Amino acid sequence: MNIKMDSGTPPETKQPALIDDEVDTVVNRLTCATLEGVNARVIEVEATFTKGLPGFTIVGLVSSDIQESKERTKAALLTNGFVFPPLKITINLSPTDLANKRGSHFDLSLALLIALNKDSLDEKGLFVFGELGLDGRVKSSSMLFPLILSLKEQGLIRRAIVPEEALEHLSHIAGVEFYPVATLTEAIALVREGNFEGKRASFDYDAESMTIGGKTYYYERKYPLDFADVKGQTVAKRAALIAAAGMHNYFMEGSPGCGKSMIAKRLGAILPPLSEEEILSVAKHQFLDGEIPDFRAQRPERAPHHTSTSASIFGGGSTQAKIGEVALANYGLLFFDEIPHFSKNILEAMREPLADKAIRISRVGTKITYQADIMLVAAQNPCACGNLLSKTHACRCTDVEIKRYRNKLSDPFLDRIDLFVVMQEVSHTDKGDITSEQMHAQVLEAFRRQKERGQLHLNGKLTEEEIEVYCRLDREAEAILHSAIGKFGLSHRSVASLKKTSRTIADLAGHETITKGDMLEALSYRRRR
């Protein structure tokens, strides 16, 4: 094939002799991938060119967007002066038993296989991604980042040809060498000449960092909303500090206007640092939601309205499940304001991500698991009218209405909350007594202590085995805990919650082991039945 690499002048359009007379079939292969749920599957793109009636067929249980690749590929080749081979072309995407392979990023591999049909393509381990414009430009797609990150996490990719415009995002993925191309002509020249000059990841986060045990964590000291604006509510702010330091689930109850939402909106800025892997995972979920991430060292914050549907909270769809609010809050904060107004189905379904740190969605032909390691913050009024705790307004609710309002939250759901605070009405004499910067400094110090102990998870997310290792109590704290178990009839989950909460309180105080004072404070945040 006579291919001119200078995009300024189209190459000759003389029909090349594509297949020797003695050869009936030419087979070439390139490597691409598709998303199966949120995980990438390697796809081998095979092409055969046989003598016969000219045609172009794609097989392998592909979706409509890959079938449309035929027209984009033809147009991109023809508008750049390449002659489409007068042969029967069959493209197979293997494995063929994987249904619904999808994505416009297969375009570039198809075009390369057709344009280089006489060349021997034996670049093993080289992945090719890119959507083609009708003029031959190589474009990015929202699938590229989740695809390549998933392949990297599985140890399946080391180098890849990618659109030049996607490099800004993809270069954050360490351990992969990228070969950026802007046009189909550049891609053909790159593969034919084999002159691969890759670009590797460059971590340039606009953030401060700390290195513990050879691992780097990133954080920002930016407080657009400050805790100094929250007047009074010393106990609630102390509980918020503990919740942030250990990523504990936190529940606030109080009259309208007492500051519940103010505290929740300020929590995100003082949450613990993120590792590079966590930043990339957050970005992956944002791409799956159609957002363009900014790769900030800031944990995500999501606050769905109580009228949200179950599908929007957990993810859903008729055939292809979409990501929901819970998964988008992964490694961050999920705020449920006016929580009794959320549907019963949503509240009971929240027990799964709070316990397992994952959301599982089953649809016809699709089963998806989204990571959902979240910190739940919830707020409610004391009663339906909101005035039960008010000193100035009379409550209009009957005892039956108050009981019905409170019974919307089940004990199994509430057992997964570590800290409960009943907030008082704000007085005109109340003042702000602590800033977000001061609280964040304490969170960072507590985070350092947790990581220096070798903890994989923060205190609020410790497993049963990790609780036994890291939540060491002194004799007095042990005695208080045993007394509380007998007095309050605490469940196994409640005991674990107390240990995790007291561990965070001890970290804030700089205690190696959990002391009597740490346990007593943790007990003060226990839910009153």
C-alpha cells in the first residue's frame, strides 16, 4: 500500500496489490479492551482479508456503537487518501462469548488493521485506543480512563497508543507508557515504523503531601466554608472532628436552623488525605458518570435530595447499569439531610454499602459491583414539625406522630452509625470557638498516627480482625466497656463501633492505648434507645 505520511498532501490512490496470488487469507491482530461493569476485559481485534465479493463485517457479539465504527473507519481512511481494499474484510472481537462489547475507542484499531493489511503486526502487549473523526482525527472518549486504569490495576497493560487529547488525564496513571497520536496518519506511521517514544505518568497535584511508610498522601488546606461560622454546638463540632479523623458515620438530630447542614457542608474540607490510588479511583467513578475530573486531593461530597429515586442513589438502568450517588461518594462523604423523608427501601438498602463498602447491581445480562467506601452523615429534625426540642416554639405533633416519625429508621440501619448527637437551639450569645484549619490540623495528626501503626483502613472502616489488633484498651477502659455491655445490652456491632470511635478519640489525644476517658467520651456519643 502506498501511504503518504504527510497530512498536507494526500497519498496516491493507486490500487495496491493487497494479497499475493498464492495467499488466500491475511490475518492481523491488535489489542484493545472493553468495560464489563467497571472492570476492563482485554479484547483481541482480529482481521482477515480474503478474496471474494468486497464487504466489511464485524463479528463477536458487539454493540451498535462498534457496528457504527465501520462507517467512521471507512470515512476516515477515504478522506485521508487511503484506498479501501476490494476484499472481503472480517473483523472479529475475541473472546466472542463476552457479549455487548462496546465503545467508540475500537475505531483506531480497526482502521490500523485495514490500512496496514500487508504489514505483519506483531506488537504484543501494545494496546490501541481511539475514536476516529470522519476527517481522520483521533479523539478521546469517557471510557478511556476507566479502561486503562482498570487494566493497570489488573497488571495487564504496560504501553498503549492513545489520543493526544486524552494524555492530560491518562498521564496520571503510573506504570504505563503512552504513545499519543493526533491523527490516523500519525498512528499508521507510528505502528509501521515502530518508532515508539512514550510518555509516562507525571503526578503534579496542586496539593500538600505527607509520606508515611514509603507511601505518599495528598491533601489541601482550602476552606471555602469555615467551622468558625458555626455558632455554639461545641459537642456537635467535637463529634464532627472525631467523625472526620476516623471516617466514622455521623448522625445529627436537632431543631431546624440549629446548624446541622452547616456542619455537614464543612466536613468535606477537613477529611483525611488521599493516596494516589484513591485519587485515581475517585476520578474513575467521575468518568463513569460522564464528568471530567480535576484530580484534586479532595474527597468527594455528595448530597442527594430525599426525593431521589433508588436507581439514582445506588445506580441502575434497564440493561446497562449506571453509577449512582453512593458509588460517586466512594472515599468521601455522603450526606442525607432530612433522612426520615428518604424512602424505606433506600434506607434499608444503605445497610449493604455501610457494611460491605460496595454496591452490587444485578440487571438482565449484567452484574456490576461498584466500590462504595463512604462516610455517611445524616441529619433529622426531632419530630415531623421540628419543634420537639425547641424552647420557644410549641411542638404540634402527637405522641403517635413522633413515634411514627422516629420509627422510619430501623435499628439495623442505626447500628451502623458510630456517633449520635442531639443539638440544641442556637443562642444569640453563642460564638464560633474553632476554625476549620484548626480542626483539619488535628485530623492530619490523627491520620498520621493511624498510618504509622500500619493500618490499611482508617479507624471507622476497620474490619473485625483489625479491631482486635489496633483497638487496644487499658484495664480501666476495658472495665467500663464490660460494664456498658451489661448495662445497655450492647450488640456485637455496637461494641465494635465503640472500640473504633474510642480509638479515634485516643488518636486525637495522642494516646497509644485507649484510656478510660477515651471510652467514656465514645459512650457519650452512643445512640439512646
